[in-house]
Amino acid sequence: MFVRSMPHDFASSVPETNASFKIAIGLNVLIVILQVVYGIVSHSVALVADAGHNLTDVLSLLFALGANILASQPPTKRRTYGFRRTTILAALLNAMILLVATGAILFAAFERLGHPTPVNGRVVAMIAGVGIVLNGISAWLFAHGRKGDLNVKAAFLHMAGDAAVSAGVVIAGLIIIWTGAIWVDPLMSIVIAIVIVAGTWSLLRDSFNLAADAVPEGIDSAAIDRYLRGLNAVTDVHDLHIWGMSTTQVALTAHLIVHGDAVRDETAHDALLSTICAAMHDRFGIGHTTVQIERGALECELAPEHVV
């Protein structure tokens, strides 16, 4: 029985996005202050609701930044994978915070629909316009890294969604200016809540799946199984497991049954392991591969009553 694990650089896989997180946090704090102050002055529930949404984004960005910093720390004897899983927990927590904020926005909007209050449409449109600019800059900061990291993707979706929401608030302000229909303000708050839920659902689903050790999105486990079974020396595959160690890193373990020559010949054995590890990295995006080679199937998972 032999085991080979592909070398992995724990720190290098963490994206260097800390500066982007810090800038985006600063911009969103500014947006929150402006929207709260002018939302109260203009009696706009849509503006205050958008401020609440942006406040949750500040918290989300702080959680993501903290997780990003922790994930870059090296492993220890107690935490052999380091703190990389905190990026998954941060993404899951962010999704839950957004859903709670959505409930608060809906409550305020329906209450205002029942008790309309005059709204200063010009102030609403002006401040929301500033939000479009600042959120657009924040989204641009995360645009490059959004495809490889769920945390960065979450930040990008938050910022891009905020820019779209601010655009909706601008529209509400203009409609109020032109028509005087103050009911448009709470109605836009409800639209904002729907946008938040729509954007949060996929984040909640993906982060929960990662936390539950599901195969990460974008990884084709069936294709990996076919590849391993198609290798010349391999006669069978079992105990194939694929999971996310963080929002950017994927791990795989597998037991391969090979014919006798591949086990006895150390050169062939090493070549097989190197080929598998390289293929997992280059073809399937898996950076941490551990393969166990066997002459015959071994039962390595004990029943609960046999676990001490």
C-alpha cells in the first residue's frame, strides 16, 4: 500500500485581495453614512433600506477579509489544514446575514405602505446616484477574482447588486419628483428585498454545500472517476472523496486498485502517482490530491461501533 500527496502551498492559493476588501469596506461605510443621514432627512424608507443593505455588506466584507487573512496562515500540528475553512464559514454567515436584513427591509416597507410619508425625491435620487458610483468602483475591485473564489464572488455580487439597487432607488426618486407618488418609495424597498434574496440564494446554497463537504461547484466527480478508471494500470476505484478545504481550494482522496506490476515497479508506481496528481491539478482544478494504491480492495471506513 502506497500513498502520495501532491505538494501544496497553503499561503500562495489565498488570493491577494485584502487591499480590495479594505477599499470596498471604506467606500461602503461612506455610502451607509450618506444614506442614513439623507434618508432620515428626506423621509425615504427606500434610502434607509438601501443603507441597511449596505451595512450588511460592510459586515460581509469584514468577515470575508478576516477569513482571507486567517486562510493565509500556515497549518499547525493541531490545525493541519490551517484556517482555510473559515472562508467557507464566512461565506455561509454572509448569506444568512443578508437574509435577516431582507426581512427587516420588507417589514419597514410594508409598514410604510400602510402609513405613507412625504419623500424628498431629489435628495433620494442624488444620494442613490452617489451609491451607484461607489458601489460600481467596489464591484470593479472584485471583478477579476470572482471566478476562482466564492468569497470574492460574494463580494462582487454584493457590490454589483448594490449598484443595481441604487439605480432602482434613483428611479424611485425621479418618479416621485415627476408624479408625487410617494408609494413608489416603499414599493422600491420591496423590489430591493427581492433582488437581495435572488442574489443571496445561490451564495447560501454554495456555501452550505461547501460547509457540508459536498463536491464543489465546477468539479465533475463523474469525469474524475472515469479518468482514474481509464488509466492503464488501474483496475478499480473506490473511496473517492472530493471536498472544498476553502472557497478556493479543493482536495481529493482516492483508493486505486492496480495490477501487480504497477505496485512492484517503483518507477511505474511513481510515474502513475505523478500523472494522476498533475491531471487533477491541470484538468480538474484540484490542488491537493492524495492517492492510495492497493493490490485489492480494502475496507478503510469502520462502522460506528468499531470507532474508538
